[in-house]
Amino acid sequence: MAARQDRLYRCRMAGQGMWPGDRRVRIAVQRVRLDGREYRVVRPARPLKNASLRYIDDWFDFTVDRVEGRQMGAFWLLAARSRHSIVYLPTRTAPCPPGLEDDGVPVDLVLSHHSLQLRPARWKAIRQRIDHGNASRELRTARLPADDVLTEEDIDFDVLYHAENRDRLGKRVHGETLFMTGSSTVFREQARHFFEVAKTGPAVAARSYATYPVACRYHYCVGFDYSVREPDGQQIVHVEYLPSWTR
């Protein structure tokens, strides 16, 4: 526990200028009809290799390399743009970084706009249908403009803890899945953390910022939730850089 807390306390807050130029990301789009309602699900076109999400006590630990970190940030931006879609990142079945196999419980990630009103209890049935071997999928390339990524200068931190603030990040764990709901604004705000880790992590690793008994000698991370007010209290989201652990 002490080692985990130490890793959290050493987190650096995210910076800016993480994504120069427009970006394209390959996605798979699937549609499921359940109880008279159609759900549109957006997921990576290929399986995740170096992106892990684990639920540890009362916090959530993302581990990403440079490539998957940028991809994770892109999907947060897609969630901001896709108010009527479920963004699904199958991190539960992705390879775990060496040395972290017994650290927490692996979970998937689902992002959805709060207006979609996705009920976590329905997700298991939706997931079974889209993961079925015969499930159809439409492969596309999504274009994300560079100015979708917010910098700290774009965020009014003074209003984040006001009771009338509607840009909150809701979190719930259900059925081996972390559900995150929010507005387009809050998804854009938090996407920048993944780009920060993907850009700065490799350089920090090369300078021996810190030593930890995990897959890599060097540790670089950011923590977010310091800027998000929730009725049920704070649960830290920790995004950590590690070099690629699979080929």
C-alpha cells in the first residue's frame, strides 16, 4: 500500500501542447439493438497491446506506452464528439505489464455522454453481442482536429468545484467494467493527460526520474480528478507511462 501511495504522490500534473496537427485513428463501429433501442459502439479497430486499466482499492490505474497513450487520448476525444455513441476500450483482456499481475483487478473502460443515459446493467448483454464471432463491424478512420485537445489555459479551474458545475466525470465499476460518464467538455479536459504521458514519459524514462520495482526502472505519471467535483467523493485516476511490453 505504501508503495502505491508513493507512486500517486509522485504524479506530475499534465501540461499542454501534446498533439500538434490533426490526427487520424482507426476505429470499428458496431450497432446493437436491445430492448427496442439501438446502441452505437465505437472501439479500436485492432486489439490493445500496451494499454492496461486496473481497479486498485479506491483508485484506477492506467498503464500505457507512447503509442497506446496517444490512442487512449484520441478515444477520449471521440467520446467528446460522439454524444450518441458508446466508446469501448477492451483493456481488461489486454496484456498486463510485467510485475503488475497481482496489482488490482483488470477492468474494461466505457465512456459515454451523460445524455445517453447508459445503464451499466445493460452493458454485459451489449458486450456479448459485439464480441460474438459473427458480429458485424464497420471499419472507419476518425479524424480529430488538433484543437480538440484542451490546454490548462483553456480550463476555468475556478468553477470546477462549484455546485452548479455540470461538467463532472462520473465513475462506476460494474461487471468488470469502469463506466465513465460526462459532458463533451469534461472528456476533452481529461484527454490531455494521456497525451501528456505519451509525450513526456519516454523522455523522463531516459533521464532516470525515479526507480520502482515494476516493468520499467523509471516512473512518469499524471493524476487527474483533482479538478473534478463528485457527490460521492474523489477517486483518483492515475495514468502511468511504461515502455512497450509487447510486440
